[in-house]
Amino acid sequence: MADTVAEVMTSHPAAVEADQPVSAAAALMRDHDTGAVIVNENGRIQGIITDRDIAVRVVAAEKSPQTPVREACSPYVEAIDPDTTIDQAVRIMRSHAVRRLPVLEDGRAVGIVSLGDLALERDPHSALADISAAEGNQ
């Protein structure tokens, strides 16, 4: 059983620069089969954009797909380091009501850990783990 998020995180998460269009973030989500992309400004994390952010802040608001990512992303992000324990990550997700935590080293994203990753690790037979492990749900 894993002790730290470094053991269960997705390494090298997809990332987009804040000034790129939302359509570029959506294409990364499609290409990497993920629901979230790290938002960087000059290589340093500035936020995270999710498929829900795009649906609510761009599509439902009838904005252009060329809207800069910085206008649609969540600018404040709870982040952790690779040595964070699984239990600490779960507590952080619970207390901040988030489903993903970027994993940072020196202000740069080196990974991302999701609620599904933690479910797979803590209880591989749970319904959430089954859904998270299914093909196409990464």
C-alpha cells in the first residue's frame, strides 16, 4: 500500500499557459483523456482548469472558445508536495471540497492526484475505484 501521493499521482500532468485559448485546454483534455489541466504562467502554476470550468464559465456563459484560459480557470489551487501522505491528501480534499490536487516541487507541477487515484489506493473494490479504473475515465 502506498504511503505518499508520489506513489499514486499521475506524473507530468497536462498543462497550458494562461494566455492560451480555452480550446487549447479542451484539446489537451481530449488528447490526455483527463478532466483537468494545470494552468501555468511562465512555467509556474497559476491555477487549474476543468471540463466543468469550461462548461460553466465558457459554454454556458456563451463565450468564445478563444477566451483565454486565465478567464475560465480556478485561480486558487490547493496544492501538495510529493511527500504528502495519502491520508493528508484525503483530509485536504475533504476540507477544501476538491477532487484533484496538483503536486508541486519548487512551484512547478510534477504531478496531479485525483479523488479516483486515492480511491483506487485506499479501497480498490469500492464503486468509485471501479469507475475510476474503467477505460476512458482517467
